[in-house]
Amino acid sequence: MTPGDALPGGPLDVVAGPRVLVADDAAPDRVRSVPALLRLAEGRIAAIEEHPDVRSLDAALEAERARGATVLRAPDAAAVLPGGVDTHVHVNEPGRTHWEGFSSATAAAALGGVTTLVDMPLNSLPPTTTAAHLAVKRDAAAGQLAVDVGFWGGAIPGNLADLEPLWEAGVLGFKCFLSPSGVEEFPPLDAAGLRAALVEVARLGALLIVHAEDAAVLARTPAPPSRAYADFLASRPEDAELAAIAAVVEGVRETGARAHVLHLSSARALPLLAEARAEGLPLTVETCPHYLCLSAEGIPDAAPQFKCCPPIRDDANRDALWDGLVDGVIDLVVSDHSPADAAEKERGDGDLQQAWGGVSGLQVGLTAVAAEARARGLGLEQVSRWTSRNPADLVGLTSKGRLAVGADADLAVFDEAVPWSVDVARLAHRHPISAYDGLVYPGSVTATVRAGVLLPREPDALPRDGSRLARPRQEARA
């Protein structure tokens, strides 16, 4: 080891590499890949020093080492990216920690290059639908976090008066369902409830994020017991997404509220969403790695690790979702990591109507999307925007998701010359169940830095001093 080289678990003074994805001051929605040296101090990026070539960069690094600086130098085949920001994670703690938990979820995030996540308000007990429940969840997270964590609040029937106290307590926005969520303590909003929530969200200047599948369409669609993936797919039709998204668009148009469509699965909704955006409506959209990297044609029957709602659709749909990303209709890519234990995933002995729906992909998502993007001729610059900058901007975390002076020193090293064969038994989330098991990717995350500290690559060795984030207006950390 060269003197001055970084050791896992220790603070860094300098991170450098031939391909550093620095924010472009002239075009805030873009990044530039340049040879650069990042100077870190007190958990933030203190300075960025660009170089004309690798020889100049390495000469500067030798000078840094000579003055005693601790240095992380990325390999020539690697890129230094902003740490991922995953705004769609189901941690399930407290109450269903036997499904997942803050310790295991944040370890998976860290090892996958994600340095900030936002926890969904449901599947935990109690759900995050009151300020008191938020306090319970924040207490549960204390001392367990390998990455920084923010929190969504929930909008359910009967808690309209709780939204303002939740907002004041620091949630980053509110989630609702337009169809059954799968857990009885988090029921969906009907049409009147959706409109009331949007009115309140507009008043607060907040954000409503929506699971957009229409309950009426689903109720009239046959859903017989079946082990066949084709039957499950038919039971969650694209029309359910289209009807629900149309209702959200109309609600935004009427109220002026900011809204966000979660986990877009059906590319048939893209024209409607594009029209809404062209109209100037404050509407954003996400999709997920499993919709971009997997397809129905490759999913075996009776394989609940692939079950999610809305479902993974066909190859042509996947191609169209990629077009939506490139065209800017879809803003971001986040995991919708929604794990459960084997008893829930295997409920029904292969009957996909009974098995718990959710794909466990928090640790794999960035790598999977990077591989699929590369196969389509798209670079890490685009991937980073979809997985870091845009999710951070969605929730107002403007010190996250970018390599810029003053930003948090959160970053990942992605080496395109280090392949990864995914072994579910070695993933850090709680249960060895994942749709990505056995897949092989040509590149991988080889290092993660959070708050200027190089994180160990073993879950048990990770520091557990991540921040519990509150809404940036409050500048609250604990």
C-alpha cells in the first residue's frame, strides 16, 4: 500500500480519479466526467481541482501524499460518482423488523453505493401517519444507520389533520395508495380523499407521492389463484395504472399540488405524463431497476421473488420505459426495495396471488441499471443523474446527489472492469431472497464514501453514525 492511501473506516482528505462526475455549474442538470481531485473537510467537499490529464492528476496526488493527506485514488477503469439517493425504500422497522430493519437495509445501501435513503411510511408498525409515530420510527433508527435516512409520512383515510404536524416534524412528503396497500393499517384513499390530500399538500407546499393503480380497475379484473406469472401479470393490467395516473394528473391540475408518480411500470402512461409536463403541471415520475432490467419473458412461474405491484411487464414495455428516461418524461430511478421473510414470500406455495409482493434490490439497483444503460449506449453520467441528483432534488436534499463544492462528501466508486456475480446469500439485506440472484454484471461498486469516511465492505464493520434527516428547511440532524 502506498503511504497515505485510505483505509476502510477512516476519514479521507482527498478522493481523485481519471473520471470524476462533477456537477456542471453552467448546466445544473448535467455532470462532466473529468480527471479531478476532490478535497474533503468536515464531511463535505471543500474544493474541486480539475486536471487536464491523468499524469497531471497523479503528480498532484503525490504532492498530497507527501504532505500527509489520506487519499483514495480510483482505478483508471472506474468512475467517481455522487452517492446514490434512494427515495423509495421499505425498511419495515419498527414492528416488522423480521422482514428488514434499519441495520440490514442501510448496510445493503452502503455496499450498493447508496449513501442516502428515504424510508416509506408503511409496513412498519405503527405506520408513519402521525407525528408521534414518526418519533417512534426515528427512535428505532438511532444508532443503526450506515447511511443517512429521511422519512416519508403517510396520507390515509382519516389523518388529514395529521399532515401538517408531520410536515412540521420533518417528513419529506406524504405517500398515499389508490388501491389496497397489502397491509390493513395503511388503507388507500378514494377519489375524495385524494383530492383532499392534494389540497392540503398544496397548502403546505409539500409533496404527495402516489402508488398509482386504480382500485376499481383491479377489483373488476380476474385474479384467480395461479402459479403462472402470465396470470399474475394479467391481474394487474396497465389500465389500472393509466386510470390512477389520470386521476392524479387531474387532481394536480385542479389544486396546484406537487405530486410524484411512484414505480411507473406501464409505458403506455408516458404520453399522458408527457402532456401533463408540457402543460407545466408540477408532476414528477420514477421507475425502478426491476422494470428497466428484467422482463416478463424471463420470469419463471411460481417465483415470488419477481412479484411486485405494479408488475414487471414485457420487453417492449421495458424498451419504452428506457425511451421515457432518455426523453426526460421519467425523472428518476429508485429501488422500491420491499423485502419480506420467506414465510410471506412463499405464502401460497407458488400461488402468486398469495405471495408478498416486493423486489429486494437496494444493493443491486445501481449496478443493474448501469449495466443495462451501458448495453444501450448510455453512460454513467446519465445513470448518476437518475439515481443521485434527481432523487435528491425531488425531496429538497440539495447537499446530496452531486459532486460540488459545499455538497456532502458522499460518493461511490464504480469500476467498469470489476464484474459482479450476484449471490443472494452474500447480499446484506435481511433475507436471502432477490430477483437479481445469479445475474452477472460487467462492473460494480467497489467503494463507498459517506460524510468523507471510506466505508468498510463488510456489513458488520460499517460505522452506524448515519444521520436521521429532517426536511431541509429545519436543518435538523441527529
